[in-house]
Amino acid sequence: MPQQEQEFEESVVLSQGACDDCGSSDALTEYSDGHTYCFSCGTPRKGDGEASTAPSKRASNLFNAGEYEPLRGRGLSEETCRKFKYRTGMVNGVKQHIADVYSSSGDIVAQQLRDSKKNFKWFGNQKEAALFGQQLWKAGGKRLVITEGFLDAMSLSQVQSHKWPVVSIIHGCEGAVKDIKANLEWIESFQEVIFLFDNDADKDVNVGYEAAKKCLEVLSIGKGKIAQLPLKDANEMLKANRIKELTDACWNAKEYRPDGIVAGSDLFDLVQEELKPCDADYPWAGLNVKTLGLRINEITTICAGSGIGKTTACKEIEHSLIKQGETIGIIHLEESLKKTALAMMSIELEKPLHLQSMDTSSDEFRKAFDATIGSGLCYLYDHFGSMDSDNLLNKIRYMVVGLGCKWVVLDHISILVSGIGDGDERRIIDNMMTKLRSLVEELPFGLILVSHLKRPKDKGHEDGAITSLAQLRGSASIAQLSDIVIGLERNQQDPENKNMTILRILKNRYSGDTGLAHGLVYSKETGRMSEIPLPTSESAFQDESGGGSDGDY
């Protein structure tokens, strides 16, 4: 036997205190023969206080205290505790559970101490420690179960009469992947590996399940499975005498697939469901013919130059959705709540209330309010200007999940990012669009987005310039991540047609039908945008700017 192990073999722990060598307040352990060992800096000293010249041995740094006895409160037998080297004893006057942890070569290299308040302390060399219980099982078996806690491994092994290999990670969920990687060769020798981590379904994040998924990604494809329990863990199942459910959970564990991977053979029920062409209609027949309507889980982007009528067109869509009984969320970042509300009521009354409010009776006014803004189908966000993407997404998520909004109108993305600090508009819009696309895919709603256009070189959009995807301002991601893109074209200075707008479909992922859709004409008397046929002449607008070519209308 090595000299130092002989010298220290029979000593027991007396106390713990401060280390003069490294300054640790509680890592220095004093033994009954007078020698000390610091578990922080690793310095051993003989009883006379001189530094030992012999290398420290692992066995000398561990506790010999404790007895194997049943843990009645846990439902664990003395046999189980003895098999897993799990003792109960007094350490520094406190009753502790003392668990021996072995190396892959079969040596006891570390111990975990646990008191009645679930405070844990480690002694020895954790770096050499294998999985708890690993020394009991030969490599190369058919099935291995890995639990999150020591008592859970002991519980499952006990109910299986210690016939099937069960081990536990030693560093909890945060260190689970590291534990698996450190023992990967041994784990991979089994045909099937089942992770039986804690069920943390009562928390915001099921930490045990998420940790199990990360561990499975380390293993060979098809080897790993996840077992899930109705109670928190295997020991809780044992205490509740739900033995069959515990063993069934392991036998019926599901093979792991990374998120998003679906077997085509599982999709028959999905594909045989009748596919609706749309979930709601636009207010204009020509647009419905071209796009086949509005659909949830899609982004529809409406784009135009400044002052062309994007917001006015959006309000027509918002009003139409409410009249169809749809619940909508409205985020207009360039106007007050009052202006938005009056505009919606104006459409209902076919009277611009900001100009003709004195001609409206209180009864008409109330009916218009109840039919639109006050219908219970409309929620507005009170904010002006820019905001960060996470704040915006939280507001949209609440509108959809908390308030039941099926459609959200965001007007507009250009001002949304205008005040954000670092000035890299393209990167900010890319990030924003990616997050919006992910949210639209995740939640059951459709997003109607408004975007400005860059000014063309030859003539401006206010002079009737033709819209294109390349003109979307800030980032190509707006076009790439949208399902439908609708361009609005109007010549503000045309004396005859300045109130006429042309709708052009720039992108149509659903049906592929692009090009001119129809015209709209704005009435100053009613405040409405009404559908009209497309112009038949070569030029829809007279170009008074003196530059550029006629539009291909």
C-alpha cells in the first residue's frame, strides 16, 4: 500500500476551517491523526504543520464515517444503499448522506455530502469522477437509464431488483452535457440510452426536459430516448408506490428527434384536412382574386412612398376585418390613439370625423364607436416612435396569446427602427424581420406590415413611380421574409387622378400571381377608398414632374 495512504488510511475528519495557503474560508479539512488537506488549493500537511513531500493520494482525502442503513423517508432499502455505497453518518456534528463516487477505473475518487436541508458539498477529485453508480455495471449492455439525481438512480434500480443499469449525472442539469461527454465511450457502448430527468413542468421552463434534449444531441442518432414522469422524479414515484408507472415510463420512452424534424409518414392526417384558401378577406374583390385573401401564419407587407396612402389603406383593411368578426391588434406608430379611433369610426360612418364631427349626432357617434373601436374586437398599442425588437415582440405575443388577436397591423417598420442606437438600419431590420417571421410561424395570427420605399432615381413615388421589391427601404429581408408584398402607386400632383391609387402585387408566395390588381379611388366626402377597375389607357397618371417614362398601366 502506498506510504501516504497507509499513514492517513485510518484517520477521520474532525473539522473544517480556513486555509493559510490559499485563503479559502472553509476548504481546509483537519483529520484525527493531525494532518490537514485543503480541497481548494490541494495542499496536504502532516501533523507537525510541515508541507508533505509525498504526492497526495485520493483515498486519504475522503470520509470514512457513516453506516449503510435504510432511508425510510425515501423508500430505499439498506441493500440499495449498500450497493450504491450511499451511507448516513455524522460529519462535523451534522448528520449527512455520504455518497461515494468512483472513477471509470473503479477507484473511489470523490464524495458528495448532503444534509437535511439539501445542501451539497463535494470532497475529493470531481474531475476523475464517473457517473454515480457507473462502477456497478459492465459496458456493452442493452439498456442504460440516466437520472438527474443520485436518489432517483437508486430508486429506479431498486424497483427493477438491480437488474438493469441505472446511473446518475453528478453535476445536475447545468453540468449534464459535460458529464455525458466525459463518459461518452461507456454510455455509447449501450444499445439504448434513456434519460429520466426531473419533471419540472410546474416551472416556466422544464429544466430537466431541456437538459435531457441537450444530452441526447451528444449521442449517436437513434440511440437516445426521453422518459417522462407524472411526478417530479423517480424517488417521488417510489414514495407514492407508483412502481408500474415508473418502469413503464422507461420502457415506453420516446425516441428523440431534434426540434423541427417530422417523419413524412406521420403527416397523412394533416394533409387530408381541407385546405382553406384564406382565413379572412381583403375589403376589395380585385385583391382577393389576385392573392386569394388573407391567411394566418403569413406576413403581408404593404409598401409605398411617403404620403401615398399606406396607413389609409391599412385602416380600410382593419375596418373590414372587424366587420368580418375578426379580433385585431393595431400598432400605428405615427399617430395618436384618438386619431386611429376616429379614422376607424369615420370609415363606419363614411364621413371624415376630423373634418365633419360637428355634423354627427351623439347617437351616430356612439353607434360608430360600438361597431368598430368599441366592438371588443379591437386592441391598440399606445406608443409613438421606435422600440427594440424584444419589447415589440412581447406586445404582439400578448395581443395574440392574451387577447386573442388573429391579425396584427404594424405601421410601420421604418419608424420602428429609426431611433435605435447603433445606426446600422439593415442589420436592425434583418434582426427584426427574422424575429417577426419566427413569431408568425409560432403563433396563430397573420401580420400586416407597412414599409416605406427608397426613392427611385428617375422620379419619386409621389409622382406615380412604379413600385418594386428592390425599393423596399432598409433591408432585402422585408421582401424575403414576407409572403405577400403589395405596392401602392399614386401621382399626388396629377390634377385628374391624384386621388386614384393603383395596387400592384410585387410578391405572392401563396399562388404566384403578381402584377396589377386593381385601382382605388379616395373620396374626400366619405373618407373611403373604394375599388375601381384598372385604367385602360397607357398611362394611369399624367407625369407633371417632367422626368421619367409613362407607367405601364
